[in-house]
Amino acid sequence: MHFAGWFGISSAAAILAACSAPAETADEPASSSPASSTECPLEGAAVQVLGSGGPIAEAARAGTSYLLWIDGEPRLLIDAGAGSFLRFAEAGGKLATLDAILLTHLHADHAGDLAGVLNSGGFEGRSEPLAVIGPDAAPRFPGTAEFLERLVSKDSGAFAYNGGYLDGTENKPLLEARDVTTAGGNAEAEGLDISNDFSVTAHPVNHGVVPALGYAIEVGGKAVVITGDQSSASEAFAADLTGSRPAILFAHHVINGEAGQPRGLHRTPFEIGELAGAIEPERLVLTHNMVRSLSRVDDSLSAIAESYDGDVSIATDLDCYPL
Ligand SMILES: [Zn+2]
């Protein structure tokens, strides 16, 4: 395996890192050739990792979030995990140019900053409706439409003052919510009609009892696949994408090489390698990184290398990967 880990960080992240002295960096391998930078190109498509962390507040990582850029414009926001509000601003994200917001699932490390992003977007004066697409409901998890109701409904929302998002009044764009059927990861993949410039397929995945989705996005003949949080029980996801050879596979790297799989929620590094070996991306990017997953990153890379021999990068916040 050619390991192309890139640990360049933005000035803001560097300041945070200097203040918090994250222990995780001590065990990370030295950087080699960069596959990304914190500046996305003005031409072509790229995916920027806004938040490369998980649910635990540690080091300089926001919760999971991605931004799809096309020709210098942010077009898709995928997840808005806790902390990503700040990264969205640092990246130059705007609600005004988005075609949609996609959510993989409704854990706080993936959706906790959505209210902040919407609140900020309310100052942009956008009038066109905006699609918000995510998983359906299950016990203890509202569906995506219900989630938005609970956030900003004028009647009962936690942030009822932003209720204009649900009826397109008060200088807010109407949010068009859509629940994708997940069935525990067993529902069929669904093509989403979002834009003429790119295509998106929502793939139900298994994340324990949590309704969850992964996404495949194709722009100009190049594809990117985002696993979301998923366990190895996500068999349809793997089968549907086997041999699809995307430019990039973003895989959520939650646990290290030796730890057991907590409650069947996530793929182990070996299972990430199996998935990458089947999907055959040009580059595998590990994100949703935590101290627990990076503390023995060499074990993870060795486990992945048993099934996948392509390039591997470890994402930090704001890394931009051109397709
Ligand atoms: Zn997560």
C-alpha cells in the first residue's frame, strides 16, 4: 500500500491544535505526498471534509460534515455534525448556492449543527426552496421531516422563531424535506432528483438501530462514495457499489485495529479494507477520526491493506479532495 496521509491543517485548526495539544497526533505517521489541500479548486468538482471527527469532543476535529464544490460553488452539504458550523463558515459555505442538504443519520455528530447553519442561512435572503434529504424514522429517531419540524416548527419547534423555513415565509427558503426508506439498511438504493449537474444515489446502510444512509455522488463522470456510519451488515451497500471504482471512498474510521465493534454500529478497519477492496476506489479517505481510532492507526492501515492496496489518506478538517 502507498500511504499518502496528509496532515496539513488550516491556520485556524493549527491554533486550536496548539492550544489543545491533541494526543492523537503523536502516533500518526509522518506526512508524505499531499492528496488534498484546504483550498478547493475553482474549476471542476471536489469534496471538502468540513468535519473529520466523531461524537467525542477532542482535538481540533468537528463532527462529520462534507461540502461538494463544483466550479468554485458549494452545491451540496452532507451532514452538519456538531462543530461543523464554524468549518462551514471557514470554507466559505453558503446556503444560497446549495442544491440540497443531505443527512446520513440523525446523531448529533452528524446533524447537531444544522440549526446553526439554517439560522445563519436565514440572513442570506435565499428565496428558492431547498431540499433536505435524510433517513426515515425509527423508535427514538424522528424521520428527517419530523426532525425539521421539531427544530423550527412555528408551533412547537425548539427554534420556532425560524419557522419561516417550513412555509417559505419571513425571508426564509422553504425546506422541502424528504425521508428515504432505510428498513435497517435493507431497503433499495434510491436515486435522488436534485440537479442536472450531478447525480446522487442514497444507499440505506446498517448502523445498528439507527436509520442511516450512505451516498454515491457522480459529477462529470467522476464518482465519490460516502459510507456514512455503517456496520458490516450493510451488505446491499457493498453489493450495489462493488466494482464501481469511484475516485474517492470516504470511510468512517471509528475504531482501531484491535477493539471490538461497539454494539454492531461500525466497520472495523479490516472490514473497511474489505469494502474498499470490493468498491475499488482510486483513493480511500478515512474520516470520522477519533483518538480511539487514530491511537493505533498503523494497525488500522495494516488491516485495511489485507484487502485494499490503493492510496489511503486520513482526513483533517477542511481538507479538500478534487475528484
Ligand atoms: Zn458518527
